[in-house]
Amino acid sequence: MTQMAHRRVLRPTAAFVPRLRPLTALMLAALAQLAQPGLAYGAEDSSLPDITVRAQTERADGPVQGYRATRSSTVTKTDTPLRDVPQSVQVVPESLVKDQGMTSMAQVLRYVPGASMNPGEGGRDQPVLRGISSTSDLYVDGVRDDALYFRDPYNTERFEILKGSSGMTFGRGGAGGIVNRVTKKPLDTPARRAELTVGSYDTKRATADLSGRLSDSVAYRLNAVVEDSGGFREGYQLKRHGINPVVELFPSDDTSVLLSYEHFDDKRTVDRGIPSRNGTPYDTPRATFFGNPDQSPSDVSVDAFAAKIEHSLAPNLTVRNTFHATHYDTLRQNVQPNSSVNNAGKVSISAYSQANQRSNYFNQSELESRLRTGSVEHLVLAGLELGHQDSDNTRLTGYFGTSTSSLVDATAPRATVNQWKAQASDTNNSTTANIAALYAQDQISLIPQWKAVLGVRYDRYSVGIDDRNAANVDLAHTDREFSPRAGLVYQPNASSSYYASYSYAFLPSGETLSLSASNADLAPEKAKNWEIGGKWDITPVLSATAAVFRLDRANVKSKDPNDSTRLQLSGLQRTEGIELGLQGQMTRDWQVYAGYANLDARVVKATGGSATSAAVPAGTTVPLVPKNAVSLWNRVDVAGGWAFGLGVVYQSSVYASTSNAVTLPAFARTDGAVYYQFDKKTRLSLNVENLLDKHYYATAGGDNNIIVGTPRNVRLTLATAF
């Protein structure tokens, strides 16, 4: 990869880590005094297990058994059985991640009904949930992980995908839902695990997972990953490494302290895919790179510190404080197709380089109490969230000689940038955002069969931009918004649960830490979700879910199909649909993870013109939302230590953008796996992605940034405990 044109303004080790050192030193000094040997480890009060301070460790009665999840602490911010949650929640556990050999967020979402992935300009995770695409709705342990990069599952215990508007729990954004990573915490018993993977396209990857105790009151866990791989696309490279040490302290029976630090680096080739021709993906070999892979590198560095303190004030009263500070240093350079292939077989290539330095600071203080009023039980949560984000952004345009684009033959679509320089319209600014929010929630047990969840959050979200361009147009905007939620749950017996719910979320103009003259004065988008559903324990180890919903997103800001640098209002977007899920054990030796979604996502009201002349007219189908999507993964254990996995993913055709001019064909892809367990400690896995070598198009970032699906991909993994 070539050297990027940007010079980094700050480096994490120079700018961010010193900011944390005084705080870290003070915390560690204080905790060292508290965590004296001989104190009890994670003592519990069994009379009120829902709010007792305890170690967050893997246990036989924990939140996940195999492929089936039973509890979550994210949806309601309290440890709650999923059957008591009036919302659609999908959990992808570590066991499924390991069985399928997942190494990316896109792979995690491929078996989740109602979810897909936007390629995010080849440089970030950008999930599409119920028809709403977002880069801001990614969380780690319930705290916003707001930055543009690709995440790795090496330190993740499970992924929780919450669908439907979630403003009460998470504040701004979350219109279609959120994705939360639950990271690995110290275990009850010592464990040491390692994995080594080799495979197609020069894949080489290793992970380590170590957990133990330093004393009766101090436990630790260390996760690490290193990868050096190629890809099926010409010139593609991926190199990444990460390390995440975690320390958990128990200074008393009533108090736990969790400290975590992660350093993660990701370097890869930015691949913007292929262009279209006559409304379909251009017919070209799957490996063909449009642009220049040598001039399309991405370089990301993440440094994250987290501290959580939880203390039981009384058997029915708990207080906790969570603090996250993260610095992201990202550089991304693109030489990419930016037109369809014309009748002469030519395609236009353009280029830009984007640098971003971002620091996020979030603190959540919460009080949780269980109380009773007559025969009615309440689990009450009150919280305060404060946050600060600062972001420094620069963008350069690539020049091909004296032009900002190059017209090349689509059969040999390479172009070389001669220089990178700033145009007057290129971004050069610094942005700050300040967040202050109060929230309250009551989980009410009315009678044994009826429960309710009521909550509201008030946010003050302000964004300011210091423009360093010649025009020097500084902008600022503040939004103040209430986000309510209400849900009713009916449980006629111990194995079934039915619910109805309403939730709301707002999406301010500065949601992604950006403002322009065209949107700085716009009111927030408003998302409202109405949903009814059911959750059933078919057996003690097999669960099914169903949800029917309508999600309305008003005042939608959408990318102009004719000018990717501008936003337009497209009125009201509506997604209606059905989502079904099945997870757990069909028999003792057969595990299943399955889902189906039928979604109708379209613009029902246009603005900015007549129904036909608006930037996004009424009747437009929302891109990247298949009408039908089916996923089914099976794992069957047989005698002699052997097991087999077989899965299929199907999605109907989708549009690549709001222009509805380019269609990605429907596809069905099959995956397979073979496992051999040598003993209780060692397993050999052979995973084959796209078993039948189907030629398909996975997703798109626009009409001419279409992502080609991976051909048959074989990976061999040796996992051992020692």
C-alpha cells in the first residue's frame, strides 16, 4: 500500500493516552487500597438476584446457552429476561461466531432477519436495520461506539441486535435499531484458549483468550488477535491486530469494579466494488478492481478505556457508574468507480482521501431499585448520561493529471492519481458535540400474567463546527427532545409471552458530527415504531420469536442520487414487516439458528417537489432492503467427536440506491462446516463459505459501488485450551 496523502494531526499514543494516564493512575491507586487479599469474591444476595452486584462471567445459568439467549442487560439497561422485553431482540452468541468462523460485523448480521449491511464506502461498519442505514448506532457494553471503522469479534462474547426505535435507552439515532457488542469479562474459573486459522486467499489469523485470578478479589481476562490476509479481489490486503486486557475487582461483597483497555489497529485495501451497466451490475470477473488498489489504503487505530463501578447500597438498591473514553485515528483513501459503464464500454474513476481524528467521552450514572406498591412490583431505573465528542476532519481530492476524474476502459479499469490536494468544497473542519440526558424507566409486574415497561428520556444534543476553509462558515445547532417508550407484556404461562409496544427516536442534523448550510437549521428526523410480537419457549432449550411492526421515519434526509455530496429531504419513509426467529436445540445433538423477514420499505411521502420531481419521489423503494430474506444454520453432532454444519442464506432482489435504477439480483448462498473434537480441549474446524461457489452481489454503496460476493472460501481452524 502506498503512503497516504494526509499527515496525521494527532496520534493516539501522543494525544489520547496521556489524557487517560492521570485518571487511570488515580483510579488504580484508589482501587489498590480497596482490593486487599482476603475479601470475598462476588458474593450474592440470593433474595434479589436481579439487582445484586456480581461477576459478569460465563455460568451454566448465564444469558446464553449454545445458540439460545435468554437474558439481556442492554435493552432495558437492567438484567432482564428476553421474554419480559416488549421489543424484537436478536442475539448472536460466541458459539455461533466460532462455529461459522465469523471475523466481521457483516458476517455477524448475515443470519439476522431484518438486518443487512451497507458497505460504508469500504471503510466502516454501517448496518441497515428495518430499512434504516446508520454509522452511529453501534455500541459496546451499552455505550456508544461512534466512529467509522470495521470492528473485529475477537473480544466479543455476544452481539445483541435490538430492532425498532430505541431513543429512550440510547438517545439520538437508533431509529431502526442498534447493534451492541458485549465484550468478554473475567471468568469464574481459569481458562486459556488459542486459535489458529489458515485458508483461501492467503488467510492467516490467530487469537488468544486468557482468564484467571490474581487473588480472591482480583480477576483478569486478556483477549488478543493478529491477522495478515489477502482477498479474492485484485491487490486486496488486510492486516489487523488488537489486544484487550480486562481487570475485575471485588473490594467488598457489595462492590465490583471493572477496568478495560483496548488497542486495535486495522489496515486494509479500500474496495468500493464495481459499477453498473443498464440497470444491473457490470459483467466482469469477480476479481476485477476498479480504480487502483495500491492507492486505496485504509489505516485505523483505536484506543479505548472503560471503567464500571457497581455498588449495592441495600438489598433492593444498586448504584453504578460507567465511563468510556475512546480515541479513533482513521485515514481512508479511495480510487473508485463513480459512473456506470457507458455504451462505449468506458467508466469514470474518481478519488478522494479522508482523515478523521475523533475522541469520545461518555459517562452514565444510574440508580436501580426494586420496590413494591401494594401488590404491584416495580424495577425502577433512573439515569444521567453526559458525553463529549470532538472530531477533526480533512478531505483531499485526487487528480488524474489536471482532472478530478479519469475515463478508462471497463475491461482494464485502472487509473493512477498524480496528486492529492484540497478543493474549495473539500472538508476541513473540527467538530464538537455535547450530550446531556436524563432518563427514567419503570418495569412493572402488575399481576403474574401482565407486565409493563414505561420509560422516557430527555436529551440535549448540541453540535458546533469550526470551518477552516476559505469561506469559514461556522455552524452550530442544538436539539432538545423527549423519547418515550411504552410496552405491555402478557404471559399466560411460563413458556409463552406476547407484547405490544410503541417507541420513538430522533435523528438530529448533526447526528454524525457533521453540519452543512443545507441542513444546519433542519428539525430532527423522527422515527416511531409500533410493534406486536410473541416469544415462545418451545422446549427448555429451543425458543421462537415473531414480530409484526410498522416503522415510520419522517423528515428523512437522503443522499441525492445525482450528487453524492448533498442531502435532500424525502418526506416519510415507512417500513412494514414480519420477522421470525428460531434458536436453540431441536434435539440433544442438533442446534439451529434460523430467521425469516418479510419487509416492505418505501417512501410514502415526498417533499421538495411534486410526487415525481422530488429528489426521492413517493413510491421509491428503500435500497438494500430485500422483500424476503431467509437464513438457516444447522449444527449436528454425531458419534466419534465429529460434527457438521450446514447453512443457507437467501435474499430477494434489492435496489442499490434511492434512484431505484440499479437492481442487485436475488441470490441464495450455502455455507458448510466440518468439526472434529480430539478431546475436551482441542477442536479442528473446516469452514467453507459459499460452498457452491455462487456468483452473487452482496450489497452496494450506490449504483456504481456494488460489492461482489466472496467466491468459495475455505478456512481451517485449530482451537485448543491449555
